[in-house]
Amino acid sequence: MSRSTRTGTPGLSAEIRVLLVAAFVIAVGYGLVSPVLPAYARSFDVGVAAASVVVSAFAFFRLVFAPAGGALVQRLGERPVYLAGLLVVAASSLATAFAQTYVQLLVLRGLGGIGSTMFTVSAMALLVRLAPTHMRGRVTSAYASAFLIGGMLGPVLGGALAGFGLRTPFIVYAVALVLAATLVGVRLDGTRLRPATTGGPTAPPMRVREAFGHRAYVAALGSGFANGWCNFGVRVAVLPQLAVAVHDDTWVAGLALALAAAGTAATLQVSGRLADSLGRRPLVVGGLLVTAASLGPLGWSSSLVVLLALSVLSGVGAGLVNPGQQASVADVVGSGRSGGTVLSTFQMSQDAGAILGPVLVGLVADAAGFGWAFATTALVSLLAIPLWLAAPETRPTAARSS
């Protein structure tokens, strides 16, 4: 009997719903601190570059710790690593609120990236296990939507909380993470997170070397890097600078990012189902094309209407890419095996793109202008497409006929 039937819900299982709620709470908390972190760093009498390093430290520690995070998942299991990761970030956030020097702030914020990797990789592994094969695209889309909506709400609340002091959002973030950990700890019974055994030998964990034998996994690494570069890196870090440079007003930057997020949110409502019905590959290839078509011309245009329209379109591209590539990675691992290091390597590809993209594109922008900078970004997205064209479709046969 399936979990959906057992819980009386025709769609997502109770366990997946718990993960969705936790993801929303985590994203709200992260959004609380994102708008105040640069100002908090500047309060220690440092410059713009030093404040930017504090923002990047979190992502850098996520990238560096990803292999160890994947190994922990395979050794200890998803649930304990997920809970430990949430508590590590909570402790980091609470300590950050009471930092007395810039160095303390930098170290404490960076250590939070370790916990972030732990619960991110664990959540991916749990979704691989719990999502029915015919619903992997929809589950991935729902999880991404929970994070996105929470991430959109968080900065609004964070800006309001900043009125009580720049340290306040970090304390509230820590509380939110403890609440999420409590929810998962109480509602997710560890005995239900692994499939029932049939008495035969347990399948060994999938290793990264084995995953590299699947062309779909290699393609997912390529699109993950491109997606991180374009949508998590350049769009977040460089697009606001373009908006301010061309239109000389900060509200344009905020509106462009908000519209991009809205485009992703709207697309995720249908892209997960399409990934389950049409296949993973068409969604990813289409998303990469849309990303290139939207970000490529951005740097050449001086029209506000064009800027905002292309921002929405870039969000659509991200909403198409994410469910397809993550569902494909889940297909490669399969629900009957552990694949912590395989999943963490995929996460590393996205983090690497998000870190390298803004730096390298920023150098291009300084040397040749925003036009060539965003054209370079479009090229990165296009270069990932041949990998997917050479990869087989991973959507299970049963799902294709359903």
C-alpha cells in the first residue's frame, strides 16, 4: 500500500508534507537575515568588499563541506544529519547575533554553511527515498516552491525586524530553525524513512564514480553548474547592479528580483507535472534555452520594460530547469539506494556556479561592460544543452505510461 493511500491523501505523503513545511520555515528564516547581513557587517567599520565576503562565506563553506556532508548522510542516515544540520545553523545564527568583531562575524556566519549543507543534502536524499517514481518532478517542484515562497516572505519580515536592531533577525532565524528541527524530529519517525526490506541483501550506497557512468547525471552536473551560475549567482548579484547602473534607482533592482522570483514560482506550479509527464530532458533543455534567451540580451538594453520582462523570463527558465534536473538525479540514484555523496556532488555543482559566476562575470563587466557580461552568462547556459541532448531520458517507464 502506498504512503499516499495509507495517509488518506491522494497526492503527497505526510512525510513529504512535513519536509515542505520545514523547508518553508527554513527559507523564511534565511530571508530574514539576507537583507540585513551586509549592513550588519558594515556596522563593524569595514568596507563594501569585506561585507560582501561575509555574504559569500556561507556559500563557500557549503561548497567545501559538501563531500563530507554526503558521506555523513551515507554513514548516519538522512534524518539525524538533517536535524543536526538545522541545529548547527541555528547555533551559528544565534552566535552571529552576538558577534563582537568582524572576524567573529565572518567565522560564525561561515560555519552556518556547514549546517546548511548537512540539511540540504539530507533533504534531497529524503525526497529521493520518499517520492514515488511517477511523482518525482512534482515533489521536487513542491519543495522548491516552499523554499521560494518562504524566501520571498522572509526579506519583508526581516526588514521589519531590523527596526528592532540589526541583530534581531539572526535571533529570530535561530528560533525558526529550532522550530523546524522540532517539527521534523517529532513528525518524521525514523523507522518509516527507509523502504521495507524483503530479507535479501541491502543494496550498497551509490558512489560518485558509478553515477558518472550515467550520462544523465553528468548532464545534471552541467546544468546544475549553469543554473547556479545564471540564476543563483549572476541574477542575484549582478542583475541588481545592472539595474542601478542603467536606471539609477535601487527600487528597480528590487522589482527585477521580485519579478524573477514570481516567474519561477508561477512556473514551478506546472513544471513538476510536465517533468513527470513529458520527461526530464525536455524541461531542462527548454529551461536552459529560456535562461540564455532572457539573460543574454539584458546587458544590451536600456529599456526598463525590457529589463523587467526579461527578469520574469529568467525566472521562468529557472522554474523549468530545477524540477527536471533534480528528478533526473533522483532517477539515477533510485529510491532503494543511498546516494549521499552523489547528491552532495550535484549540490556542489550548483554552489560552484553560484560562487564563480558573479566573480567572473563581474570581471567581464568591469573590462567590457554589462552587455558582454550577460552574453557570457547566456553562453554558459547554452553550453550545458549538448550534455542533455546526449543523455538518455530517465523518467521511469511506468510513469511514461501513466
